[in-house]
Amino acid sequence: MTNGPVPPQPLPVVARAPGKCIVFGEHAVVHGAPELAFALDLHTQVAVRPGASFSLNADPRAAEEHPYFRTALALRWSGGGPLEVRSTSRIPRGAGLGSSAAFCAALVAALGAAQGGVERSAIAQASYDVEKGAQGVGSPGDTTTVVAGGFVTVNGPGDTALWTIRGSERDWEVRRVVDPGWTWVVCHSGIPRATGDAVRSVTQRLRSPDGPALLADFARVATEGIHAVRASDRAGVAAAMHRNQELLRTVGVSHPRIEALLDAAAPEAEGAKLTGAGAGGSVVVLPKPGQETDLVRRLARAGGLPFVVVPAVEGVQLVSEPVP
Ligand code: MEV
């Protein structure tokens, strides 16, 4: 587990960060409720070298037009000269699996290494600042998970404190949770979605008269789910996943394709729900032990893009050689 700083390294620098999968608490975390997420063993890699002008994947317009790239340069690169940046990723985009958080974290880590090294807590804060600056809304759940690796809670119970992320309206406490060692299945619906739009629509929904009660339900379900993960209680986790999905449906971020995938998963699933912003995106399933392959087949027949995932132990890190 890498909880240490990213060391100094002169350019060129290559960094990579994992994706993420939220098990409990998406959306509600934006409003201060607990979340549990783990880092995914799919990565985004960012290579940074001096260039004749700023570019991302050979596109010079990105320094003005790519919101995450532009914001990262503005917040984290202090006059060291133009940079040529290349980014490659195995994390499907728009799938709710943390592709933008991984890009932010890998770029922030690489820029930090080139400027004398950087503490991991500072990478977590800066990655959130970049993502929030580019997206306009959101919590630090995604960025903090891909910086920390493993399982983490935001504003929830945990084993050890990692760091506090400061926001304009609230702070978030981040804690490490021990990986229960289970295999999970994630399935992309193929329906892309925009996180910012989904966050804004749930925020609106939570402003209605039953909003506070709904938010309290989100918080209670996530807390119960986190306790169940820490106790390796699969039945408790499954029950909390189902209740979390009901709440996500109530606030309007499920989708017919998501519901079809959840129905398809049911015979082989202990627990299942959407993961990430919803309104498309992906589902996460806790499969019945030994039924992972049948589950993957069933989800593929239902038209999804399923894969078995093992949580990634390491968070963002430098790589000496480019990783394919
Ligand atoms: C998106 O992956 C998770 C949300 O809770 C938004 C956020 O926390 O920034 C929907």
C-alpha cells in the first residue's frame, strides 16, 4: 500500500492512477454523507515531458479547451516551461469508473514530482481542486480513492485516518478501510453520462421537502454498509447495496439499461447497484461466490460490458517505464 509521498523526479515523468468503484454513497457524499469506494485495477497513465508548446496527446488546443488539463496547468504548474503530455487509459470514459479522477491524479502527481516531490495528501487535495474546478460540482470521493488506492471511506467510519479534504462549503474526512478480499463484477451499460448534470439534478431533488429525510436515509444505509464491509458480512453488504439502489432510483439517477442489467445480474448476485453518477454508466455486483463467470456471461448477453475486478492496492504512483 503506497501512502507515502511522490518523490522528486526531473522530466520526463510518467505517473499512473487507478480507476474507482463506489460501493455506497455516491451523490449523497456531495452533501456530506458517508461514501465507500475502492480503487479499480484499470489505470490511466500520463507521461509528461518538456515540449515546444503545451499539448495533450499532440493537441495544442487542449491547453485552452480540455477542462481538466487546462485547470491542472493553471493550479499545479508554476512557470516551468511548456509541456508535452500524453495520456492513455484502460478506464472506459463516461462509465462512472473514475477516468477523469485518474487523469487528474496522475497529472497532478507527475507535475508534483517534476517540481520537487509532493505529499500524497497534497495530491489528493490538488486532484480534487482540479476536478472540481473543471466540473463545477462534486465531492473529493473519486479523486481521493484513486490517490489512496485500496478501500476508503469519505465522512464514514474507517480503520485509520488518511487526510482531510478542504472544500468551499465543507470538509471531508478520508479513512482507510481494510479490503475484505472479495471479487466484484463491474458492468458498463454503454450509456455515457455527464457527472456534472447528474450531480446538479440530484442536488435539486434533495432540495425538495423530503430531501433531508432522503439524505438521512442515504447516510444510514452507507454507514450500515461500511460496517458490514468491515465485518466481512456479505449478507449485510448485499442488503445495503439493494437499499442504496432504491434510494438512487428515488432521486432519479437510475436508467432503464441500468435496471435491465440489475435484473440480468439477479440470479448470480448477492448485492447489486449502479455505481458512480448513474443516469447510464455502470453497475457494481457482489457475485455469489464461484458464480463470477456465469454472471459475466449473463451480463454480456444482456448487452453490457462486464468485467471481473480486483481492487487495486496501490493508488497513484510514478512509473519508471511506460505501462501498456
Ligand atoms: C461520481 O463518480 C460520484 C458522485 O457522487 C459525484 C461526486 O462525488 O463528485 C455522483
